[in-house]
Amino acid sequence: MSEKRFQVGVSAAWMHADPGRRVFDGRSLLFVEHSMAEWLLAEPAMIPLMVPWPRPEQPVEASAEVFADVLDGLVLQGGADMAPQSYGQEPLRQEWSGDPDRDEYELALVKAFVHRGKPVLGICRGHQVLNVAFGGTLYQDIQTQVQGSLAHRDGDVYHDNTHGVVFVEGSTLAEIYGVGWGLINSVHHQAVKDLAPGMVVEAWSPEDDVVEAIRWEGDSFVMGVQWHPEFQEPRQSDLLPTEPLRDLFLTALRNRGPG
């Protein structure tokens, strides 16, 4: 008997229309980063499928509820900042205005999947989306809002930027990794500020107390991590292994079952 395979929705990253962009004649694009697809495809029991969405000016024919009905789980991938308005603030700088259209799309997906008790895993931006979806807020920029903070993003080295992380004793992540701390990549400048009701911290950066992982204490699996397991390369053997997190998500899918 063949192993059950699970259809995992991956929220789309958005590239909005831009007449100055020559690629695809500046048209709006939805995409999944290749590394994310590879990370999920490395587990034969998962079938990753991008969740498309119409442009904001178009009517919504396939709603979040429809996708949540037919898919077994959801992965929120990284990308653009969340719009501060999505968590009740105004941008402190124009460049931190974020993407409110993508926010609306992903927040609707989270609500629909959680309502059905289906597993949700958030990566980087996705981790932040989960905190906002449950009523939390974000730092718009760590370096200007968190005194003595690390450089959590360095555009020159990108995913080679790393720092330590500490797991909360007794947490799910401490259990699956079997250690109290590890080394992770870091490609973000925003982070959890006010933790959402019902969320608990699973891991944090010990040098500046920035939250690096959260988990919902509700009835279904909802977890976010600030780092990018899908970006990790074989040469980066000093970083936390990527398989335990993927296996944790797969276990949640199996426990929930199909449909």
C-alpha cells in the first residue's frame, strides 16, 4: 500500500505590475521560490501546490475557503514586508509600507485553514503573518526599534548572515531538535513585537531577545519560524538541520488526515 501523500498549499509571493520591468513585460506575477519548492518536494509525502489569487481589482472567484477545503495544509513563504496598517499602525518610513494586497490574501488563507483545523507553517514573512493574523503586532524595523539589536538582515551576504537561537525549555522545537540552542540564517528586518493572544514563543535570539519562532496553543498545528530552512545549503552544516521542522509539519498533516 502506497504512503498517503498530502497536498500542501504554498502561498504565492507577489511581484506587482511594473511598466519599467522588462521581465514578462512588467505584468503582475505570482510565484514560489525554487528553494521552497525543493525543500517541500524533498519529502515524498508532500505535494506542494502554489495557491493563486486574482489581482485586487479582479473579482475573487476562488476564495480562501475553497482552497482550505481541498488542500491538506498551508505553508506561508517569505517575501515583502507586511503593511503596518494590517496591524493597526502607520509606516514609520515609506520603504516600510509593505504589501497590503498580499497581507489580505494571506490573512484570509490563515483564517480559513485554521478554521478547518488544518496545519499551517509560516516561514520568515509567514511567521510574521501568523502573529498578525492572531492579533499581534510587528517591529517595522528591528535596528531602529530594538536597542542593541543584531543585524538580522545583511543584503551583501543574504542567507550567509547567521546568528544563534535559543529554544524555550520544553518547547516543541527543543523537543524535535534535541538541543537547547542552534545557529540559523537571518534574512529579515521586521519581527514580532506584541505577541498575539494564544501564541507562545518557541525560540528567540539571545543577544537581543528578538522572537525567532512562535506556536499557537490552539487545537491545530500553527507554527512560525523567522529563519529560512529552504535557503540552507549543504556547505552550511553548522546551521540547524532542516529536516526536523519539515518532519514536524508532516506529522501534523498525518495527524489531521486528508481532506
